[in-house]
Amino acid sequence: MMVFEREQPKDKNIFFSNTRGVPLRIEVSDREIKVIDSNREVVLPKDFLNPKAILDRLGIGREGEFSQEIYL
């Protein structure tokens, strides 16, 4: 499992849609991605489009050319 702390999602433009806040951390496992905040946790299966975009931003997937914000 890989863990990305607060500064990494902020630098990669990954935010929560309801608060526009930066996640405290992102945990990446073989099957899913957990995006964690102090009062919220979003679990995303790795095979969907949004998690693939997150992996791309974090540099785990293939490098992408998009830099627009990702809101969860």
C-alpha cells in the first residue's frame, strides 16, 4: 500500500467537492483508493475513471497531460 500525505494531493490539484479542501491522505492499495479527510472517507474502486485520473496525477499510472482539478 502506498500513502500520500496532504502536500502531495494539494500539489496535484485533488480536492473534496463539498469543502474544496485538500484530503489529509490518499491510500492506494491493489483494489481501491481511499481518500481520507478528518470527517470523510471516500473509497473508490481502482478500475473506474476518477481513480485512474488520481493515479495518473500521483504519478502511479501513465503520465497525463491534464492539470485541471479533480473533485471528489
